[in-house]
Amino acid sequence: MNLKKHLNNTIFKIVSQAADELGYETYVIGGYVRDVLLNSNEPKDIDFVCVGSGIELAQKVKSILDTESKVQVFKNFGTAMLKHNDLELEFVGARKESYRIDSRKPIVEDGTLEDDQNRRDFSINALAIQLNASHFGKLIDPFNGLKDLENKIIRTPLEPNKTYSDDPLRIMRAIRFSCQLNFTIEEKSLKAITENANRLNIISQERITDELNKIILSKIPSKGFKLLFNTQLLHQFFPKMVELQGIEVIDNKGHKDNFYHTLKVLDNISQESDSLWLRWAAILHDIAKPDTKRFEEKHGWTFHGHEFLGSKMVPKIFKSLKLPLNEKMKYVQKLVRLHLRPIVLAQEIVTDSAVRRLLFDAGEDIDDLMTLCDADITSKNPEKVKRYLENFKVVRQKIKDVEERDHIRNMQPPISGEEIIELFDLKPSREIGLLKSAIKEAILDGEISNNKDEAHDFLIEKAAEMGIKPKR
């Protein structure tokens, strides 16, 4: 624990000076203290709490810094923010809070440091370091947060039922911190989370999804999802994912548990990529399996078309979770739709035509698609896994070879619609679309190369078949 080194940062000396000039007890508190004690990367967000006006303290700090940065004041919350170099400094007066049953917005009064620490979500986030010159660097730890850091425990400062019922977002935060820090949620706290799961209904979906995305971006996201499932939280806001769980057996034939398979795919992806949206593609790649599940005597369990139905389900799921309905959603939708294509190619003799079509459909996302396919191989049979991964190497090489030769990725037709109109003296019509499509299909099938000369000759022949002649 090297607090002294971190407190040498000039900003703490300046806040100390400002606090003493105003006569305010002042502390650095929360995530900065926690992360420094954990020897994490030094955070760029620093929270200061004072027994007095946080807004006045921020303005005083600004005047000592003599900076052009403006103090952002949030009067309703009694807080102020100041940016300095690469740091984001937040100042707040110590508060005492009480809650109504139907809202997570507290009734706030001025309070002492003790009141402010009591309202914190977890013992590890209630640690405070005094900055006043008389006690500079003194650690104040009323809830044994230091011990909980050492033992890797998530524990609430006060009785957990009250902490979670007052502000149910803390339920999601407990699981998020457990997942991010690889800590264990203390037993009473875990029980209280389950008992208060339905309290999430007073939290906005945006806030829930913000915490969910942080869980998804953690090193081993499956840990968070298992906690969300076991505490019945996932059932509250993502029932479609819950439906993946379970195994059905008919005639001694069972299918794999698609919930735990999905979590394995998600963890596999997380070892390869930090992309939130690629991780979402992993979460949703089999989302339609419950809706497409059939038992056939000859084949056992089948999930025909789950990739197509799943891609259609993506917009509705994104909308319900308040995720962005933009290019990010379309990216996830595309990967869900295409996730079986490379697997099929890996099982068969790979034709140039099939690879061209995959390249055309996947475009710039072909590498992410292949990463998802690698992650999707979760068999417990090591020989099977090895065989699939070897086959994928063949597919990857074929993709590289075809791309270098044919330039299919994000292919634009070598002859545009305007050029077709000019060549045949046509008016905008269905025929132009048919001719453009015919060129594209001929290139993808390997009938012609992706260049203007061959496309032009093909176009003249195709137009003649349709009774269209070039203008003289």
C-alpha cells in the first residue's frame, strides 16, 4: 500500500490548501482510494468530499490552480466538477440521505463525513483519506474496507437489505464490482440481492444496461452473468437470455445448455477482443435457439434457421435494453446472421464462390466474424475442437487468397447504374437493377473477374438476352 506516493500528486496539496483556507474538513474518497490501494492503474477521476460546500471548494481550487478550465456546477446535487490536465475532479459536500420506497432518488441533507460514508454502496468504496494539513494522509475506514480489499469481499457498509432496497442500482453495481475486481459478494449481501431483485423495476433501463455493459467488458464476463442468473436479476430485464438455459431430453437424446454455451463463447471472445459489440454478438448469436428448437427422430435436436430468426430479434432486444439502434446494432445483427457460414465452409470443400459470397456479405467485419466462429467452438472433445480450428485455418487462407485476387470485400460494381443508363440509353427502371445484380452474381460465381472490361462484355451479352441493345 503506497498511499504516500500517490498523495504527492500536486492536486492533493492544492485541494488541501483550499480546504484549510475555507476551514472545511476535506477528504478524497471512493473509487480513487480503492483503486490506489488495489495497486490498479491510477484513476483519472477523483472524488472529494468536504464538510461544507463542494461548489465553493471547487471554485477555491480553481482560483489556486489559476486555470482557464470552468467549474461545472450541478446545483440540484450540490456538486461541482473541474477538469485539470487529464484529471476529472468532482467536489461534493458531505451528505446524509433518506429514501422513499418508490424512488432511488434520496432526500438529501447536509451531513458529516460519517453520514457520507454511511450512504456509500460498499465498504471498499467508503474509504476516505483526509487532506487537511493537520491530518494529511490519514486513512478513515469505519467499515473495515481495507480488510475487505485484502480478502476480496464485496460488503455493504450498513445492513444489506436496507442498502439495496434504498437504491436497487447498487444490486447491479455489486455484481459489476465482483466481476471487474474478481471479488466475492459476502453471503448476507448475496441473499439480500436475491430478495430485492424485483426492486430493479424502479431503476431506468438505461442505468441497468450501463452496468450490464461494464460487466460484459470485464475480463471474465460469465462470472457476472452467472450471478445475474442465480439472483434472478437477469430474469427481470433480459428474459430472452434466460430462456436459453436448460437441457431437454427425448429418447435419451439431449441438447447442450445454450445459456452456458453462450457464456463460454462470450468468455472466449473476451480473451481475443475488447469490443463491446463483438461481445454482444457472442451473447446474441444463439438467442433464437429456444424459438427454433425441434426434435426429429432421425437427427435428434435441431435449431434450423436460428441464425436468421436471431438476426431479426436483435433490433427488438436492443430496443428493450435501450442499446443504440444504429450501425452498432446492424453490426451485431450481421454477425448473428452470418455466424454459421464459416462453420459450414469448414465442414465442406471450400469453393471460391462460397468464399466470395461470404466476403461480400461480411465486408469489413469478416475478421470479427471469424473470431466469433473460433469462439463458438466449445466442444469438450479436444479432437473435435482441434479439427474445427484447423479447418478454420484453411477457410482463413482461402479468404486471404480470394480477397487478394478478386477484391470482393466491400465490392462496388465495376459498372455503375449511371453507366448502364448511358450505355443503353435507358430511363431509371427495374432492368438497370437486374443488370447490376447479374454483374455482381457473375463476379461472385467466378464467371468473370472483378474488372471493368470483363464486366462490360458480360453486360452486353446479358442485356442482349433481355432484348436491350446499346445505343448507337
